Amino acid sequence: MPRHFLFLLASGRRDGNTELLARRAAAARPPADARTWLRLADLPLAPFRDLRHGPESYPEPAGNERVLADATLAATDLVVAAPLYWYGLPASAKLYLDYWSAWMRVPSLDFKRRMAGKTLWAVCALSDDDRTTADPYVGTLRLSAEYLGMRWAGVLFGSGNRPGDVMSDEPALADADRFFAPPSGAASV
């Protein structure tokens, strides 16, 4: 069954190591799978306002927020393609996740129910050989997936500091070629 992958590019650099690795992994999916690529820097969001416990309610998304909400709900698989910045997600990716709190409270979106069963993946370039430095990054995404009843599929890591470095990380490129493949013995997803 064809899938619809939404790639959320959250790097401060176009065509950076994370994006190169994500595009390599995406190329291994069957051609029937839809792929939507959105660069969060091109769809800026206003600072998030927490309205949960006040008299105001969250309005229907509009503008860039509407584009992101609709794309999120249309996808079967969400891929956060974000380099490791100071041990966590880049600000644009974190802000996008903050908006999930609002979308869960907009009745017309039925966000929490519609997110359940989707798959959340991550692609991350980092310059540290110690992958545990990315634990806060991984934890944020894994716990967000669990909260919404999504499947957490893990992180594709690649090493890269300067632009293009990841293309010399042979183990990461090999991992990218099989990252989106179903587990051994499982039916194709």
C-alpha cells in the first residue's frame, strides 16, 4: 500500500547534511509513495501562545500554520529531518511540535485521533561521535509519538560538520538505503 511521507526540513542551512541524508533515504522508498518536502524556515510560525487554561480558545489554523497542519494530517509518515543543535531539536522543529498542542484543541482538526497510527521518523546529522549527546532530541520525538499513539520508528544518524560531510559517512549512507524499509520478516509498509 503506498505511503505518504512528509519530510519536515528543520535545518538552518539549505541542502545541509541532514537534508542530504534524508533525500538519500527517501530515494529508497517505492516510487508509488508520495513525498512532500516542507522547509520549516519557509513556513515561519508565530511564537506559540499557550491558551489551554485561559478564556481564549485556539482558532482554526491559517496561513503557514494551516499548511503545516494540513500536511501533517495528510501524511501517513512524518519525518523530522533536523540536525542536532545544542543537544536538541532546532527551534523551528520545536516550535512546530508546540503547535501540536494547539491543533489538539481545534475540534475540526480531530488532531489526536487522526495522528494515532501514523509513523514518526527522524533524520539527524551531528558532529559528535557519541550518539548519546542526542538523547534529549530523540526523547522529545519518541515521547511525542507515544503521547499521540503514533509509531516511533527511530532516528537515522549521520556524521557531518561541514556541508556535504555526511556523503563521506559510508555507514550512514548504507543505513539510509534501508532506513525506511520494513523490519525483516514484516509486511511492506
